[in-house]
Amino acid sequence: MENYHEKLKRKMDEYVHLVYALTRKFLKEELYGVTSQLRRASLSIILNYVEGYARGRDKVHKNFLEISYGSLKESKYLLHFSLVEKYIAKDEYEQAINLAEDIGAMLWGVIRNLKHEA
């Protein structure tokens, strides 16, 4: 059975792959703009989570989780920007945002638990 950490990592992995799939359709002129920024932000979510999880000390772990959460917020804004600019369709936006909301709730729960333990 999948534990909380594995479930959160799986959702983050699904999210970054979805972002990459969506951004493949962006205008070529956005390759070094929104495309690059959205991809980096979405990758940063899982990379900081994984690195933070690998750290032994709670304060360091929490710092990486907060960076991960910040990257999630950044990617959510970039998705909204992409919707307004018509780079993605409303249904694509909703799919990505729903997954981002799930990740955010789970990630915030981990951060909150670390704050209570500190």
C-alpha cells in the first residue's frame, strides 16, 4: 500500500509531467519565457521535496519543503497566466490546478506537522 510520502511524490511527478505536456504546445517565442519558467517551477516542487526528505534535520527539511511550496504557488500563477494568454484551454488549466491543489494541501500538511514538532 502506498504511504503518504509515496502518494505525494507520485502526485508531484504526475504534475510535472502534465506541465511538460502542456508546455510542449506553447508558442516557440515563449521557450525562454513562460515555458521555461513554468517547467522549472514545476520541477522545483518535486526536486526540493525529495532533497528535503533526504535531509536528516527537521529545520533543513522544513526549509526545502517551504521552497517546494513556494514553487507550487509560482507554477499555479504561471498556469493562470497561460490560461489568460490562451496558451492552454480551460479544461487543461482545471486539470492542472486540481492536481496542484491536492499537492498543496498534502505538502502544507507535512510542513505544518514539522512546525508542531519543532
